[in-house]
Amino acid sequence: MSNVKQDFPIFQTHPDLVYLDSTATSQKPAVVIDGVADYLRSSYANIHRGSYEISEISEKLYEDSKKIVAKHIWADSWKEVIYTGNSTYALNILSQSIWRTGLLKAWDKVLVSITEHHANLVPWLILKEDYWIEVDFIWINDDYSLDLDELKSKLDDSVKIISLAHVSNTLGEINDMKQVWEILEEKYSQDKPLFIIDGSQSVPHFSVDVAEMWCDAMFFTGHKIFADSGIWVLWAKESLLTSLKPIFSWGWAIGFVKKWEYTHSDKLPDKFEPGTPNLSGAVSLLRAFEYVESIWGYEVLESIEHDLVEYALEKFSQNKDIKLIWWINPNTRVGVFTFYVEWVHSFDISDYLADHSICIRAGQHCAEPFMDFIFQKHTCRMSLHIYNTHDDIDKFFDVLNMAINELK
């Protein structure tokens, strides 16, 4: 698999590029780029209504995209797969629909963790501001793992939703979602809270099984797993999707429209996808998962990344000036490393690395409550994917050490 990098044209265009910002977005393999270009050249057309050939081809590609997503997350049906514009939009669709359906009422409580990305926090805070729901936090242990004892202590009849990141976008730690469900199962004999998972940092890095985690809904992004931007996935159980009242309605989501009334379609997934969807984005996600399959699937992807994580952790351990926020066993994390140097601003480090064609992220990483929790105003984040190599990691640390010495 040493030639994986050759599958990604950006590294031929920029041969000196060391891309270590995959937590923000992944680079695209040639099969995705060519697949989208071929679709736009040969068979692009709107779907659902056309009886002509390219419309039917377009519709099949759109459905095939959902089928391969359903296959890889172990969903019961591709009709449970909803495409949205981004992760925050996905959760807003879900949260607002939950409210509109009456499954969440004033003074009901939503539990999230302190490590959440804003995408899994702000939609609930909007409901708090508008409708007086409560939002409460599950803290973390000294080793930065989710404090499951505190989760148990906060579960009562007011808790209607548990919404958690499968993997933190700052720590890279993999939270045990199956264990969370077992806690819910033990606490509630019936009428369990809805269990929602943010899979944005898990689906791109390892095999995720929604049935095994027993969650009610999950959302994740396509552009972090080699697809184009603008294609995000909201999956939910058919029973939940069927019961929800959507917050948007037009186009194919409509039953009929009269002067003073309308009906909403009950057909899945159409009822949650009003208007023309991101067709080329759907094709890019289809080709992205096909690419994962072409390299022998998640097993190989996980093996490559595990090797990179072990190597990076060893390199971090060799420089005591670099404060890595979370160490822990490489078997329980993905390749996301948030760090700081006490006497150098993270933006200065990021700029210095950028001058040497090394791409990382600096700031609060859309996790401001967590940064406040650990008393850090800004940090650097280096993140890996399968197109990275030991040489990339070596160059990163060589230049980082230069930055530390020169920016003192």
C-alpha cells in the first residue's frame, strides 16, 4: 500500500505538499475526480421526473450512492439514508423535526459531551434559545475518556436525547457507543431517550455499524472520506423517519399543493430531501466508497492509519516542548493530534509550517467549550489519512522543531 499516495492527484500537482489537515477535509483520489467529471460530461440530469435516458442513469447513480452508504454503515435500507448540505444542516433538520413532531418539549433535556464539535451542540442550543429545552454536558475523565459514571448519574425522565460524537475532532479518541447504549438499556426499560451519533470523524477512518451501536440516528460528512464537499449523510431508523414531521417542504417532498393547503410526501427518503439534491456530490460519495473497496476495504484503511498513529505518537514522545493533549493507547484512537507549545502561538506555528508546504490547523477547532474546559485559547491540530507516510510525519516534526527554536 506504499503507492496509495499516487492515487491522489493533488500530490502530483504539489509534489512538496505535506497535507496533515484531513480532520477538516480529505484529499480526493483520481477515481472520485474522474468519476464526477465523467458524470457531468456524459449523464448529468435532474432525477425523479425524467423518463429520458440520462435522467434514468442519473437517478440510478443517486440510488447506488445511497445503497453503498447503507452497505458500509450496515443500515437496513438505503431509503433510511438522507443527503444534506453539511453536518450542522443535517442535525438541524433532525433536531427541528424532532421538536416539530413533539418528541422534545420545553424543559426536556439533551445530553452532549464537553468535547463536542459545534455541529453537535449549536442546533440544540438553538432549541434551548427558542423553545426552552435544557442542554447539559457529560464531562470527561482525567484520561480524556467519556465519564460514563457521570452519564449514569444524569439520566432521568427529563432526558429525551443523548447526542454524542463517536470520535472527538480534537482528541481523536474513539468513544464506546455500544457501552453508552448498554447504559441506556439498563436505565430505561422502555421509552429510552433518542440516541444520536456524530460519525463525522469515525466513518472516514474505520468501519461503523449503526446496528451494533443501537443508535437511532447518525450523521457524517462525505468530504472527509474522499468525496466532494456539500454531500453529508443523515441516517436514521425508518421508524423514526416515518414518525417525524419535516421542517422543509417543496419539490419531490410534496404530496399535493392547492391554493391554501399542501400535503407532505410520506415516501422515504423523499420527504426529507426537498428540491434538487447534490447529484454530483452523491456520485462523488459513490466513487469514494468504491475507492475504499478497491483498496480492500476498511480493514486495509485501518491498518495503514494504525501504523501512522503509532509512528506519530512515538515522534511526539521525543520532544518534551510539544504538549500533546491526549496520548492513550493507539488502538483506541484515530490519527488526530491536538498539541501546543507553551511559548509559541498556534497561529505562528501553523504559518511557519505553511511556509514549508505543511498543512495543519490552528485555533479552537470548532470545539470552543472543550478548549475552555482545558484552559486553552488556541492549539494546533495535525491529522492523518491513508495518503500520508512516515516521511510526511518526519518532515512535520523536523520543521516543527525548527519553528520551536526560531520562534522562542
